[in-house]
Amino acid sequence: MALYLTEQDVGRLLTMEACVEAVEQAFRQWADGRADNRPRARATVRGAVLHALAAGSDVWGRLAAKVYATTRQGARFVVLLFDGQSSDLLAIIEADRLGQTRTGAASGVATRRLARRDARSLAVIGTGWQARSQAKAISTVRQLERINAFGRDHDRLLEFCRETEAACGVKVTACASAEEAARGADIIVTATSSTQPVLRGAWLSPGAHVNAIGGNRADRRELDDAAIARAGLIVVDSIEQARLEAGDLLAADAGAAAGGTAPAGGGAGAPRPGPLDRAVELKDIVGGAHPGRRSEAEIILFKSLGIGLEDLAAASLVYDRAIESGAGRQVPPEGRGAI
């Protein structure tokens, strides 16, 4: 029998602090060749899309698949967690809150590894479901002194400020524009579904760290070309997945290709590298293959797409805590047969 865990169970069992540690462990395992991750696959019919992400860990001895459907009426998320030796289905986990928390945790790992150690200010552009976990994760890994926020819906912005201030214990200020929020910020998060840039390179201060988490489709982008060009280091959670759905980087790549050639350390006429050509993976930062930040003035971009390995880390943590605490219910009920 498998354990069924609801959104309420996940909310009780999955803390941001523990999820940051679990997600970092997962990236370290991947760097060591002890975990695997597959890019998101999508199946589309009229009015609906099915999305699937898969990953496995030798260390935890588990496999996971997150599957979710999106329609105009909303989205439904579930993670299936399997035993890597017996192939038994261990758990069926409702995964909206799990996905929110693990996305925040990935930014927490990137911020801890890449933001300046003295970073104390955060700007959040976007005030939806994902923005809340971003603020929580970053306040977990850095001692923030202030948070600026901007969103197009003023009432929703004020609600975000109140809830985030309570959750993070940091003063949150509502700003009149994205530029006002971003100017001078040490750390910036974009958490929108925009198809047009909401963050411009001209607004970035030297040494800023940016977590761009909102767009995971090729037709979406949150950063303009200047913001990407100013980034001395571009980090992604998966290069393979980024080549399919990182709209910000794909658009800038197309611009670089259209620009022809330019000096790039190899002399005149050398190919002009696009952002995906110079991107590194977060696992290489965590595993030590790349040094990460190279100067206090370097601007760093973490383009987060959300990968199956992060879901596996969060789901495995939730499952272990559920077993310890007796949470959830067994399915199918006795006498109903196998799943």
C-alpha cells in the first residue's frame, strides 16, 4: 500500500529550512553522479496541458515523478514516490504546496551559494503564490534588513507585504514600480508569468544577485537582454531543460546570434557567445566544479525552471517525516487490491 498525503499534510511536514537542505543535498548528489534528472515533458490537447518531471537518487534509493495538468480552470499537482529497489509505490503526494516550497528552496540554495555574504536587501517583483516562498527561502539563508515588493494589483501587493512581513520577520515595503523595488537591491526575485521583461539591466547594482523564477516556457521572459548581458555568471538548474524552456535566455541567445560576431577574448571575428553557451548548472556550484561568485561587483543570474530532482528531494523529506509522525492515510483501503 502507498501513503496518501494531502496539501494539508505537506503544509505541516515541509519546512523551508529543511527543504533548502534537502534540495542542496540533491544537487550535490547529482554533481557526484549519484542522482539523475530528466527535463520536463509536455503533452497538449485543446485547452489542457499535461506536464511530467522525473528524477532518481541512488543515495535515497528513490525515484519520483511529478505530474500535473493545467487548464483555464487551474492546475492539479501530484508527486508519485517509488522505492528504487523494490519498485513499490511509496507515496502519492498532493504537490501544489510542495512545488511552491521546493522552488523557493532552489532559490535559497542559489542565493546562499552566489549572493554576496553581506547582502541584506531583497526586491520581489510579482506577488503571487510562488513569490511568497521566494521571500521565505531567501530570508532563511541571508539576514535581510528590508524587502521591497512590486505587483500590478495594488490590493494584492499590500496583502503580500503584510503576509511576507509576518512570515519573514522583515519590514516589507510596497513600491510604485518594478524599478523602484529593484534599484539598489542586493538580491532580486522575479516571480511573474510575464511574456515581456519586468526587470531591466539598467536597474541592477554591481554585485546584485538575481533569481528569475517565473517563466518556464519558451514564450515567456522576465529579464531584458541588458540584464542578461550584465550577468557575469549565469546559473541554471538544468542546461538541458533551459534549452527547451528558458524564454529569457532563448530570446537573448537569438539576439546574440543575430548580432553576428564580436571580440570575445579570442580576437576580432570570434563567435559571440549566447547566454546558454556560457551558463553553468547549479550542481556544479554546489559540487565545487565551478567557483561561483568571482568578485564582489559581479552580477549573477540564477535562472530557475523547476526540475524533477527538486521535487524528489522535497517529496522524500515529506515522506520520511510522515512515516515518523504517522501522518497520511494508506491507499488503497484493505480489500481493494493493488494500485
